[in-house]
Amino acid sequence: MTNRTSLLLMFLLGAGVATGVTAQQRAAGTAAGTSPPATVADLRRMQPVSGDAQAGAGKAAVCAACHGAQGVAIAPNFPNLAGQSATYLYVQLKAFRDGQRSDPVMTGQAATLGDADMRDLASYYATLAPKPTGHADTASRGAQLYLAGDPAKGIPPCQGCHGPGGLGPQPHWSSAPQPPWATYPRLRGQSSLYVTKELGDFKNGARAGSSNAKVMQGVAATLGDEEVQTLSAYLDAL
């Protein structure tokens, strides 16, 4: 079975739960000190989102305090937003607002946003130039895991969903079903601290509010601390 086919099967199986929370998920959320979401957003049929980027620029003043004036985070514990897919950003804002994702700051900020606000903000950040990136060691263990995975450990290649350059994936030219590419994030140049934290949240069940999160929970479960560190360092340097 090819890596692409394996990933597609993982996506279809892992994303199959559209609503409800299992006892296992509830226990994982309790252990992590969080409350699992009451529902799980099914992103498999999510259509591309667009908004008024110019209007979004006028609404982004508060966001700049953490994510920077140009969408490049002011500290490594915050994500870079510049150049992300508008659809991905919209989905995350909606998840914070609707309680499918939790954060001490973002939950409160998103609570005041209407649908048009979220579309405008997402579209604005999608137009900004991404953070300039460096040169990662393509022979490193992190590169190997990202590009090829580790079949012996059941680790799938990250590029299957996030693209070979960490820029987000592109649709494939085949008759196979097309996953909702626009809901997957750009990882290139995200800080190792932020990536490490998010992989930990997937692993311990703190992030469980969408079908994509279900896929990532399965992926993160295959990663040990060393794999998380090497992958995070690779993406930071990429």
C-alpha cells in the first residue's frame, strides 16, 4: 500500500466521527485538564472560504499584539498567521468561538466575532507574506520523518497532508477522493516551541474538536518525545 493510500485511509477512518465524544476521548481530556468538545466539526466537505481582506486589516489590531503587525508572531509560543490558507484560519477562529478548541486568550477574543469578521480576518492574513525561512538539514532525522515517515514505527510522512515544503498540500491529479486541502495548515517556519506544544495537545487529547484533529491524534500517538523534537526543529529551520 502506498503512503498516499495509507494517508487517505487514515483520513477517512480517523475523520469518520462527526459528532459526539467517546469515553476514551473524555478521559484524555480530563487527564489533560481540559473539557473535550461536545461536538466534532466534520471538515471533510469544507468549502473554500473568502472574505474582505481590506476590512480584515482594519479588524486585526488586537491580533497584532501576539501575532505581529504582519502576521509573524512576536514570540515563539504564538503561531505565524501570514500566508496561511484563509479557510484554515477561518476554521480555527470558528473552533475557538464555538468551543471546539480552547485557549485562555483566543477563546475570549473569538467569542465576539461574527462570521463576516472571521472571514475578513482570515482573508487578510492569507494575503500577507509568510515569514522568511532558512535552510533546514535535509539529511536530518526530522527531514526523514517529515518526508518519508517511519514505517517501522507506524509514523506516516507529514508531507502527505502538509506538502513536501511545508507550504500546505496541493490537490493531486488522480481519480482518488480529494481531501479538504484548504483546511490543513502551512507548517513551514512555525517555531519549534509552538509545533511541539500543538503535537502534545493532539497527543493528550486537548485538541480533539474536528475531523482533522482526529487524524492528528492518531499521528501524534506514533511520535515519541525525540521524534516530536526533531520534527519541530526541522519545521522551524525549513
